[in-house]
Amino acid sequence: MNKQSRKIIWDYDFRKIDLRKPEVKIWYLNRKLRFGDLLGLKKIDLKKYLPKLDINPSLKELLKNYLKNRA
């Protein structure tokens, strides 16, 4: 976990977070994107979970276009 992520996930013990679980991965991606932390995000995760993310619609559209153009 990078230093920026530690600032965003201050209220959880990151060592106990199981990012293999889809619901946890969605929570994690939502949190990172809401705080503007793009470090360490994988395109494959964004493609897979983007439709399920509860983020700003403009940001979601921007990410959709970015991923579409980077296929």
C-alpha cells in the first residue's frame, strides 16, 4: 500500500482487508477514486468494477472513455 492509500484508509487495518472479495474491492476502489488516489489502480479492476462503483458520474464517464481508448 502506498503512502497516499494509508491516508485514505486511516480507519481500517489494511492488512486485514481482503481485496480478493468483490464487495471489498468495490469499496476500496470507491474510496480511492473519491479521494483522487489513482496510484496502484489496475485497468483490469477498473474495467471489471466500474459499472458497480458509486462515484461522481463525470468521473465514471471519464474513466469509461479512458479505458475504451486504452483497450
